[in-house]
Amino acid sequence: MMPINARITKIVDETPSTKTFFLDLTLDSKSGQFVMAWIRGVDEIPMSLSYPNAITVQKVGDATSALFKLKKGDSIGVRGPIGNGFTLSGKSILLIAGGVGAAPLAPLAEAARDEKIRVKTLLGAKTGDELLFVKRFRGAGEIQTATDDGSKGHKGPVTGLLDELDLQDYDQIYSCGPEKMMGKVLEMAKDENMVPKTQFSLQRYIKCGMGICGTCCIDPSGLRVCVDGPVFSGDILVDSEFGRYARDASGRKMKL
């Protein structure tokens, strides 16, 4: 799959560390799918679609730093959409988002609203000014927030809000964010016998984005995050590496 040229039409500062880049293309995508974004001369990296024509990016490394220097009218290469997205089902759903993990969940929340599905979102971030897409989630249903420093909502990890809820009230639970956080969600779902009703979006080191190189395979199944995921049902992730470790570019295990 060759990248196509995509010109930046608008840049929105979402939080102090996060920007949304709107592009002059609209992809026929499903919530949870991603694209490989080629920042010329630097790298090609996987980025979640936050709109059919936009990616939301947190500045964390060389490629994203280079992307942050681009302006309206500049262009990047795009391959996608890629992967397996979220599957909507049920009449009442719970979304649990941490940090920039809110990016693929915001369009899911809006799709659920349009299908008359009741949506509740638990949204977490390090600080209040880093909470992402609050208005979008609020427009789709009920929202509760959590911040590490207590500057907005519950003080502590977003999973702390789960103690106030009865998970049995929800037909499906969807989560994206730091993997330790998602691992906690899976543990709590296991306690409530709700693992098959959970879906998680994984982040792994992705090179090819086509299922060829095997860099993003997860243990012990060997499933590839780029094409078999990035969204997986919780029953696939139980007793896997999920929440415990991932691998770097050389394939070495890194404890989460």
C-alpha cells in the first residue's frame, strides 16, 4: 500500500501537548482504525483517526515533534485506514479513555449517539488542561473526569471512577489509553464476568502496518496489532502479554 499525499487544511490546539491535524481527504473508516502517517525525512508512524479526515497527535518523539512544526498547507503521506475497529452493540455502553486514547473513542461515542445508544464516558488525563475532547464526549452522553493531580474531577487514575459504577449496567465496555490502565479495566471486568463484553485498542511498535514484519505480534497468540487489531476483545487478551509487557523496535520485552 503506497502512501497518498494529504495536505493539512487546519490545525487545532486541543491541549498543551496535543494537536488535531485536519487533512484534505476523507477516509471511509471505522472508529478505532488508524493510518500510517509519513512525516517526510523523519519517520512513518501509526496514528489513530479522531475524525474521518483528521489525526490527533501528542508530541512524544522525533516524528511527532516534526509533525508539530508543520503548518496549514504542508503535507504528509498517509496509508490507510488500517486494522480492525470497534464494534458497536447493545443499548448502553461505557467508554474509558486515558490521555490521547480519547482520540479513537470520541468518534465511537458520536456513532453510538447517532444510533440512540446510551453512552457514558470516563475520561482521564494527567491534568485538567490535558483532558481531550470533553465537549465531544459530553455531546454524546454522560461524562465523568479524573486527573492525576486532582485539578479536574476525581483525583487519581480514571479507573478509580469504576468503583462508583455497576459494570453490569453496560452491554459493552470500550477502552483506549495507557496499557496499565486498560489492564486494570480488564481485571475488573474479569471480576464481574464481563470479559467478553470488553474491547481494547492496543498500541504496539508498528513498522509495516500490513501484517508482514511481525514486529507488533502479541504473545502468546501471535496476533498482529496492525491488521488483527488494534482493537481486540477482552477474551482474546486474557492470559496474554496485555498489561504486563510490550516489545521495542528490536523485539526486546519492555515491562509496562
